[in-house]
Amino acid sequence: MSQLDSPRLHFAGYFQADVSTVNNDVRYYDVQAFRPEYQQLSLSGGGGAWNPEGTGVFRLVNCEVTGAVLDGGLLFTQGEDPVIGMSIQNADGRAPGKIVDLDPQQQMVSTIWGMGVRLTNGLHPALFAGDYAPAAFTNLWMRQQTGVLMDQKMAACYGSVLSNVRWDGHADSRVLAALARAGSSGQLSIQLNVYGYGRDPSIPRYTLGHVTGTIGPHRAGEPQQFAIGRQLAPQGTANPMVPSGGVYYFTCKVDPARKRVTADFGNCLPIVDANRGLQDIGALVLGVLRRNPTEQLASIAMSEVVVLGPVAYRQTGWYRQTAGIQDFPYAAIDGAAALIDDHALVLVRPNAAGEFDVLVQETLGGLYVRADDCVVRLDPGKSAGVALYASRYGHPLPGAAVVTSVNTGFMGGTGAGNQPLHPPVKTPQIGTPADAITYPASLTTDATGVATLAIAAGPSGPGNPRGYIDGQLYGIGYQLGDPAAQTPTNQWDFISVLAFSPTDVPAQPTWCGQIEPIFQQYGNLYPIMSKHLVDLGNYDSVVEHRRILRLAFSLPRADPNHMPVTRDLSDAKRDMILDWLDGPPGGGPPVKGTPVARAAVAPAAAAPTGPSVALEPLQTGGKTAVILEHQARQAEKGRKP
């Protein structure tokens, strides 16, 4: 069960992502080369940030339930069910969530931490409330068709669960009563589609974007970050961020008992601009093929497709009311039931030649594998397991071979477009040393179609290969070993690993030498803290606020008030900080120690500076900069003999 099942409710509104941006450029982590102007507002690159005092807050704003599905029926008015019009809000009486990049050199797995979600009708503070399990976005693409080329054109989706769900009545709502019964595991699934984000400080929507979402049931044993179903991939293109057919990846789920296919178009259809609706790209039809192809199709005869129905995206209010999820009943469609279980689904559009253009097609052989978590943080000597779910036409695939490989995706670079800095700072190379983490080259799924990928860091971790920034980044790709699974791999289906550097912790840590370098770096990168609460580079200021600092550093990583907000501190360093904040065993303030001349930091293992990327205003330091910098590096590699 998932957000593609019934019962489910849909909502729409805004989200706020008040992201910290001084930390977008990895070169700013070099404490010795850091300059005060990097903390200033800058929209032109070459130093500074577009939101230098960002708090990292992620919250839902003015979201209301716009539609619901119960027993396959669509509900859009309060007369049909009182849940329509209720408000989806963040947790009451606690801090909002935070949105965090894994690392300045891996900004493409931005994760929501510590967010609470509740439903209220204004009378009951929370008809239900739950904790959003930390999850990164996926399927980032150039969804917006017009406007300045900046992050407003990018869109993505989040899939996760609400855990520890608490219910307080149903307010006479049949939808909520059914959802409570279906969510008896204590979890609900949640999907967020985020788009139209405002990065221009001159607009009212600055740090705000649009969101549509769906909440549905979740069953124990299912993946938490995606729905096992039928995976449809777009036609290949030279630019993987811009599919040639204009439609991106999406998921369908077949319910053979109720004879219906549910498709999630929430993040795959293009929009006109940040504030207008879906772009009209013609009549779209979901269908099932009469014969399974052995390659990606560009077009197909209409007679080769059993049409399940038109996509209703051109209807007024459809996207807001449904979050892009549509049911396609097929019991009355001749031939559909006989094909649906093991023949490919397609999204097609009629063309002038009397055929269908194939915009998106199910993976070849219906084969698919995906990790249930794409972000791993590893301390030296520690390990983590990531569940990989393999399926064929939406059914679990036992005994499947899964092979792994090095895949760093969009990782690397400066994270900010490679504008020159003065003084110049080298950009660290990622993925080295290669043997600092280990994982099997292949594994086999169990009887339920699941295999657990064990990832381990050596006792010494990666060492300190990046010099001025802790730890090292690694990327792990995975795919089914079945040669029939030749559908182009989704570029977002890989695992990002941050392996922390080892820390030599003294018996009595001191400010000078151990604590100050860590705090000074955070003070540089997060001016909102140093300018308005505590000067992290100043011993006296830190000691004055040590009780609140100790509380923040001791909170669980999933807590919204956890410090550091970036979750990029190793356990050893955090324990050392807590030990120092407690003061010496005999009492008294934390030990300052003797200031020493700051030694030159060993240069990071640096890649060549790489091609410069010309960016327009407001492109600097965001996802667009990362993508353009990556594309420039790839083009540079292609030009070398």
C-alpha cells in the first residue's frame, strides 16, 4: 500500500526552504582563505551567496486538502467529505523541519529532517500527526518551461512515510476513518511534489515554492521512500534533465482485484512557469502494449496499444485536486485484463502520421531495482545496510542478481559554478582513496525480492583527502544483472556516501587546537548563527552560550534543532565537542588552552580547476550551478584525447 492506493487524500499549497547558501561552495570551507564578503548577498558570483543568512528551515505553508479518493471514488467538496478543505500543517509546539544537503560537493540529495506533519480542521489541533522520516528528493528535472534559467525551473519529488502516527478522532470523515484503519501499522505514506521555487530576493515568493502532495496508507515491510510498482522511463536525450518527449519518470501501480491502474503524474508533466499551471503538450493517453518491445520505442501503431484512458491533465483544477494521481479502471476495456500483468505500460500521444508517439515507456521486461535510501553517512569503522528492492512488472523479483559499480552522478566540482576566488582555492577531488569504503560487487535478492547492500568504512576512514573539509564522498551505482534490463538507468538511482575522517581525540580537548577550528568553520558558513546568537569563532561567546550549544549538539540527528544543521559532523567530533562543553572533571569553564600559530593546511587532493561555467544572475550556488558545472566537466572529458 502507498500513496497510490485508496484511501488517500491530496493537498496543495506552498513550501518554504530557507536554505543556507554560504556553504554551497566547497572552497568556502577553507578557513584560512575565507573572506568576510563570502557572507554577503551576491547575485553575480565571484564570492558571496544568494541567501547568506538562510536558517535551513523547511516548512509547509497554507496547504489544504483539495481532494480525496475513497473506494475508487473521487471527492472534491466538503459536502462529499469534511476532510476537503482541512489544513495540512507542520507540528504544533515544536520547531519546523530543516532541509540539508549531504555535502557542498553533493547537493543533489537535499534531505528534509525533523519535520512534523499534522491534519487539523481548526477545532482539533491534530486529527492525525506524524513524524516525516528523513528522505532526499529524487527525479530533479527542468520542469518549468519559461522564465529565467535558474532554480525556479527545477522540480523534484520527495517520497517518505509519516511514522509514529497519532490519531485524535475522524471528525465524521469517512476518508479519515478508512485511512486510520488502513494505516494500522503506525505509518502513512507521503509524497511531495515541489516546484516553482523563488530564489530572487525581489519577489514576494522568495524562499517559497509550490507543493502538491498525497498521503495514503503504508504497510509494514514495504519500502519507505518509493512505491513498488511499474516504473516508466522517458525517451533518451542528450540532456538527461530535459526529456525529448517533455515528460519525465513516473510510477504506476496495478490493482488486479479492483481492475485499475493508478498513475502518479505529479512530478512528470511540464509546467508553463513558476505560477501558472501545467503546459498543454497535447492529448496524452495511458495504455498497455500488445507485444513487449526489446528496445525503447519512439512511435508505435495505434493498433498495438490497448488504451486505458486519456490523462485528464487539461481539465481545470485537475492537478491541484489530485496532485497528479489518476486512476484508470480497465475491467470494461477489451483485452486489458489479459495483458496488464506482464506487458509494458506506455504514455503515448497521437501524431499526424496516425500513430502514437511514445513519450514514456515501462522499463524493458518490466525489470527495476531501487534502493530505499540513497544517502549514507559513515563513521570510521562503521557500516550501514541499504535495502534494494527488485521487481518485474511491479511484482517482487526473488533470486535476482544485482551488480554494483562506482557512480558519482552529479557529485564533485565546487558546488557553485567554478567562478574564480581571490585568493584561489583548489577544489578537492572526490572518491579517493577508492578503498576507504567497501561493498560487495554483486548480491542476490531474497524470496521477497529484497537484498541488503552492506557498506563499510575502514577503521581509519578515508583519512583527510579533501584537506579543509571533513570526510570524503563516494557514489555507488546498482542495476539488475539481467541482460534484458537494458532500459536507460534513472540517473538518480545511486547511493551517495559521506565517509567521515578519523579524529584523534585528546583526553582533555581544548578550544585552541581542537574545538576552535570546527566552530570557526561553522561560524563562517552559517552567519545566521554568529550574527544573531553566538559568535562561533569566539571562545568567550561560545562559553557564555555553552548550555544551549550542548543541548543542540546532544540532540538526535532527526531532531529539528540538532546541531550542526547540516548533519555533517562525525560522532567522534561531536563527542569531543560535548566533552569540552562539559568542562574539566574538577569543574570550571571549558579549557581554552594555549593559542598556537595556525599551521598551513595540507592542500587537498585536488582535481584540475576545470572549465569555467558562465552563469546568469541567480544561478550561482544552487542546483542549476551544480548541473551546469557537471555538464561542463563531462564536455571537457569528451574533448580530451
